[in-house]
Amino acid sequence: MNVLGLSAVECRALLESRDLSALELVTLYLDRINAVDGDVRAFLAVDAEGALRRAAEVDAIDPAQRRPWDGVPIALKDVLCVEGWETTCGSRILAGYRPPYDATAVAKLREAGLIFLGRLNMDEFAMGSSTENSGYHVTHNPWDLERVPGGSSGGSAACVAAAEAPWALGTDTGGSIRQPASLCGVVGMKPTYGAVSRYGLVAFASSLDQIGPLTRSVTDAAALLDIIAGHDPRDSTSIGLPEPIRLPTETDLTGTRFGVVTEYMGDACEPGVRQVFHDAVAAVTALGGQCEEVSLPSVEKGIAAYYIIAPAEASSNLARFDGVRYGHRAAHSDDLLEMYTRTRSEGFGAEVKRRIMIGTYVLSSGYYEAYYGQAQKTRTLIMRDFERAFAQVDFLISPTSPTVAFKVGERTDDHLAMYLSDLCTIPVNLAGLPGISLPGGFSGGLPVGVQIVGPHFSEQGLIDVAYALEQRLDIRARPALGEVRP
Amino acid sequence: MSDAPVTAGVADDGRPGAWEPVIGLEIHVQLKTRTKMFCGCATSFGEEPNTHVCPVCLGHPGTLPVINERAVEYATRIALALGCRVGGPTIFHRKNYFYPDLPKGYQISQFDQPLGVGGHLDVELESGETFRVGITRVHMEEDAGKLVHSGGATGRIHGADHSLVDFNRGGTPLVEIVSEPDIRSPEQARSFLTQLKSLLEHLDVSDVNMEEGSMRCDANVSLRAAGAEFGTKTELKNMNSFRFLQRGLDAEIERQEDILEAGERVTQATVHFDPTTSSISVLRSKEEAHDYRYFPEPDLTPIELDSEYVERVRASLPEFPAARKERMMRTYDLTAYDAGVLSANRSLGDYFERVADIVGDGKVAANWVTGDFAAYVNGVGLQVEQSVVGPEALAELLGLVAEGTLSGKMAKEVFAEMTETGRGARAIVEERGLGQISDSAALEAVVAAVVAANPGQAEEFRQGRDKVFGFFVGQVMKETKGQANPHLVNELLRRRLTG
């Protein structure tokens, strides 16, 4: 039996039937990490000792007393606070910082019984689309180690694709779950803004951030979302989901209307991506779904609005990293201003500094209306576009990323090209909608993702249609990597 | 506001130096909620540093604020009491600046959609005249922590070799009240602040203690030639007593006068008043002022105060000092002065009304409450509520005076003992045998004995020397150790000497 090829839901079943012990399962994954992570470099830290200890504890529990997910391993993006671990957000400024509390999503995973394998690499403070902006190291795409895994949840996507964990949590501010999921050939889901508590998610852009699953199947995404979703009194912007998420079973799309977004169909996407997308649309039609073109005239302004709103919020959110209470503090400063300046100059990387400067600029007196005010208006227009579209169709379907994974270093000096990686995903965050990326096929041997977007709180429907498409496409290829092939 | 320099300190009437001060106040009030504005930590004062803190109020990564509902209610009470328009959506903004006492690098405050706008307070001067001060806005925010500078001689940042931060205060709910520039003198400013404090006390939303910092006051001050446009203002920071507010304003007005008289311009700046030297130091000029980059706080949703909520809070408001003063004058037949004193302090007013209602004599109750009672609590430094002599106990004492058991003089002694021992008036009187001798048979015997023992003086009186009467009263009092009812003594003596 190839356990590493199994989904988390399948692992759970094996643990429940006692065909596998938690210690065996965790050991398999730790061995896999040892075997391949030297190449992939998805992890910033692996907590082998803690994971093995928890596994032994789970195995000692009377089966009747077990919680649903006792013994199933998971890995976490390094932006979620885990009590007792370091949490750095991929930044040098938080080196050595150990949060005194668990993020709400992390606490829910603990309560469900999951075992934490380690923390995953990311673009510093989730700012980036390639994980090259990590303050620690670059993560590589398991399908081609010369290429990036996408970002900012590149560690999460790469780890799941390389079978270093059955599943992982990531966060998505402008596509940071869906784009790396697309580039690494895994499922990634950004829930509706407010579905999952942000408490303990170190904020990048508060009005856009959401935590979500990166998994090997739509079913796993459904299961993981069900664990982490819910209203949290600690997060005033959290609402939860209307109903618990059911695991999907439906494989027929008869009567479901899909909108193909005109604005994404031009030259923005490379031909290989367009081909995979057309095949996916054909698959939807074959399943009985109706596809029609819809227009979102304002989405093209989405990137501009996003690169004002997100940096504005970030410039404020990152002000707390000042060297006073925790994290890095520059040595030997003569006065307060010097301490602030040197601490932040040393602690933050170039992309973070760039966005703090943009954010500070667009909020400053005299520029606020021209930039931040306009961007908020654009955001409202984008929301209205989506509302109009959802009056016409049930879901929108598009490529997730306009390109396949690019080479490490290829775009590091071309910030605009890098920003364009999130063309199809950013408007979804601006409107607060749920979106899922699932593997659609390959272009030149590299994975291409398909994104499905639904109205607010339509997660169940989104999972159901994504599952139907997943079953139809039936993609079984896995990256060839390491000595142990999953 | 005009940037043009005012070159001559000559008012319209040609009188030199007739500058009119234009003053607006910004008052910060700490709300006495049990917990902080955005987390569950207890609010505290004077406790061990950093013992009332949590990841939220320390600004740890990933934490989020949650609005304290009670703080919103208290702020609403204040806004309504000041006649502000309240209702509809109100939102929080982030005010961004770096300082070590500000853990998040921004303060959660309110900006262009504050809780209340457009109110006023009618202020009564000592002369009895009133003037109206407009209230621009009432908004909610969180307090910062406190810096302690160590290693220097003065405890101030200059000369210190390191600084420590205490975050106990960080996140305490504050309400900021901003007045219109309607105040024209330091005396008016002081009256305004005194009466605002009294109002806030009545609302029971804050300790409003300036010395402890639960009420803090900044003033915007400018001068202008009478009737001219407003001049350039300076901001006088953090005066921590009513006296310092007045003295600070006096000093800053004098400083600005000197500048203007010299034909120079006042520059916009923050200034600090040093009460030990009565001098003003200019802290920073506005050129390097912060750009706070306000933007709506994305971690909080707008607060919708619907009319039902606003009306419920409005209905729960207590009687305000001005209305209470009127009512006290009417109901208890008090002078404006007594009613003013008794209505200025909510607990003193409550205490008085309880005593007056039991005793049934407002004037007597007012004399005692504003006299001996106030002297006692102020002397010991107690709050009215902390007095060992409750209103019922004082009423019992006044009852003994009314029924003639105690003289006014004796009552003062008994009161002093009540404050020391906490025992009741009647118990003290009985134990010490202090009751006035109002028994005419008992007194008659003493009077007869005294007259018999002093036949010479009795004869003098009968011959018309009225002065001798006092001698006899004194003798009777001496014999009765002062306990004789003076009215009765007079009556009995006169009857015996003339009879």
C-alpha cells in the first residue's frame, strides 16, 4: 500500500480501522520529508520530536475516545501562530519570535486531533507570487526543481505536491493559495472573507486575508475547510459558514450555469494554459454544465486597486515590528529613531520595504483620495461586476494563473510581471468571494490549474462542482521526485 | 484662519495690547469599564507594571481587536449628555505613528465618522452668567501605555539612560471630547472643565480624576485683536490639574502676547507648561508634525447605533447638574449658592437629598452637608460614599437637634465622635449623658438655687441692669455642664428674677 499517495480522508480511515498506527503514518511522512525536502525546501522547520510524541499519545488513546482527526498529520504556513513554535512569516524581523497563543484555525486543528509536522516557507509576510521573497530560502517546485512553486503559500503547495504532508494550511490575500496550488498541481481553496477566523493569522492586508486548505483532492479541501471554518468572537470580521461542509459526492453538473470571463480570455494567458482551460470547459459541458461568456469590465483595474489597498493596510499592519517588544532589534542604537530605522532596515526584505513605502505613500495626506479613495471605489465596482455576473450564472470559471511555473530568478527583477501572476485571483479577494483552484491538466509537463469562483458563502456548491470536474478530469500524475515515489 | 502676520497689538478701540484669547479644549476621559477597549484585560491603576496585559493589548502579531460594548454605551451617554447628534453608522480608524508606548504602531481611534457631533455645554460662571461652549465631537479611542525613563535625574526622557514601557494602561477605553474655540479666558476654560467634570461624574462613566490621569486636558490657544480672524494656534499639552490648566493658559497667553507685541508671528507648535517654574517650553514645531495616515480600521466592522438603542441610553441618563440645581432650589428652598455646591458633585447631592428627605428641612440639611460633613470628608480626603457617617446617621443627629435633645454646639461634638467611632448619634448621647436638660422641673431647681446664691446680682437686675442676666445664664450653664436647653433657661430665669 502506498500510504503517501493517499488523501487525508483516506489516512483517517486507515487510522480508524487500525490498519495503520499514527506513529507509522507520522514516521512515513517524516522519512519522506528527510528524503525530498533537501531539494524542495518547503519547510522552514520540521517538529519531528513533537509530531512523534503526539503520534505516540494518539496511539495510546482508547479508540472509542478518539477525536475525528486524531493522528492525521498536517503542515502549516509560517504565518499562523502556533503556541510553542517560532512563527516568522518568512521574515528575519520575526526570527526567534514564539507567539504566546494559537491562531483560532490552529486551535481548531489541535482540537480535531491533527498532528503538526512543521512550518512551511512563504514569501516574506505573504508578499510575493514565487516564495523567492522568503527571508530564509527559496522553495522549489516539485515538478521541476528549477522552477518556483508560486506564492506566497509556495511552501504549502510544494509540500503537498511532494507528498511531504497529506495536506497543509495556507493563506490567500490576492491568490496566495490558488496560484501556488495551480503551479504545483494541487487543490487550493480561498474561502469567503469571514468564513474562517483571521485571529492568529499574522496580517498582511486585513480586508483581504483568508486562511484556506491546500490538499491533494477536493474532498480533502472540503474536510479541512469544515474543521477550520466558523464564527470566532475574537475576529469581528468573521461570520462562519451557513452549514457544516458535506463531503462531495455529486458528479453531474446538469443545470449548473458557468460563466467564462471574457476579460481573462485574451492574450493575458499563455497558449498552453488556454488549451488546458478550454479542455476543462469542454469537460464541464460534457457533465451537463452550461458555459456562457460573462464580462467583468472592472477586473482589469483590479491589480491596480489591489496594489494600493494591500500595501496601505500592510504599511500599518507591519508597523508593530519596531524592535520594542519582540523579534529582531538592531544592536547599539543611540536613539529611538535610529533603533527603529536600523531594526526595520535589517529585518525586512526588499519586497516588504517596497510595499511599506507604497502603502505609506498612498495613505499620506494629500494623496489619500487620489490613491486609496479611488482604489476603494474601484473595489466597489468590481464587487458590482461580480454581483451582476452571479445574477446571470452560478459560478465563474477561469484559469487560475496566466502561466505555468516560471524559473527561479526569471521574474525577480520584473515586479510588474510578477504582480500579473495574480490577475485572475486578485479580483476574487477584492470582492471577498470564495474561489477554488484544482488541477486542470499540464502544459509542457507542468501543472495548470482551473479556478472556480462562486457567490459569497457558496463554498458547498463550489466544492460540489469542483469535485465533479475533478472526477471527470481524473488527473493521476504526480511529480517524479526522490527515491520514494508516491 | 489667516496666515498673515498681525503686526500691531492694537485693538479696534485703539487700546494697546488688547489681545483676545481664543481657546478650545480637547479632553480625554478614561472610561471606568471593567475591561479594556479591545480585549478582555482588566483596566487598572497603580498596579505592578505589565500585569494587566495580553497578546491583543501588547500588539502581538496576528491578534485582532474586539469592541467593548460597555465602552460604546458610556461614550454614547457622554455624547448624548453633551447634546451631540448620535446615531447611524460610526467607524474606527487607524491613526498611524511610531512610539514605544504604542504597541501596534497605530492607535485605534475615530476620525471622520465619530460617535457624536455638534453638541454643547452651557457653563455657569461665578457671576451667575452662563456661556455656551460648542462641542465639535465626541469620539472613542484606546489609551497608550506609559513610558518610565530611568537613570536620569528628572525622570524625564532627557538625560535618562534607558526607558521602560508599562502596558497596563495600554488599551484602556478613552473618550475624547473636542470643544469649539468658544472659550475666551483661562477662567472660562477652568469653569468649563469643572462643569464638564461634574457632568461626567453624574453620568457615572469615569473617575474623572485629573491627578490620576483619568481626565486629561490639552488646550488650543491663539490670540487675536478683538473681532479679527483667528490667529495661529499652539497646542498646550497635558495639564494635570484645574489650577495648572488656568496657570498654563495664563503663561501661554502671556508668551504669545509678547511675541505679537514684538511684531512677530506665533508659529504653530506644541508647548509644554512647567508648573514648578510657571514657564512654557516649545516642544516641537508643526513642520515636523506627524502625518497620521488615517484610514478605516479593517479589523472592525462599523457600529450601527439604531434609534432604539440611542433612545434607551438617553432614557437611562441621570438628571444633569444644572437641572438638579434648579430643582434643589425649588424643592428644598435652597440658596443658589448651596444648590450649586450640592449639585456639582453627584454623590454629595445624593447624600444631601437623602438627609433632607428624612429630616424634612432642606436648609438645615444643606447647612450640615455643605458645612461639617463636607469639611469632614474633604479633611480626611474621602469620597462621599466612603464616609462612616451615612445620610441616615446624619439625619438621626439632626433629628436630635430638632427635638431639642441636643444643642447645635453639642451636635457638632457628637458629629465629630460619630466620624471617629462610626457609632450612632443617639447611642453617643445616651452613653455620655449629653441630652439637653429640657425638663423644666429639673432646670427650675437649678435656676432657683443660682438666684438664691447670688442675691446681690438679683437685686441689680431688678433695678434694671439687664447685663446681669447673662451672668445668671452662665451660672446655670456652668451648673448643668452646658446641657441645659438655652431657650428654657432664659425663660425660667426671667420668670424667677422678675417674678
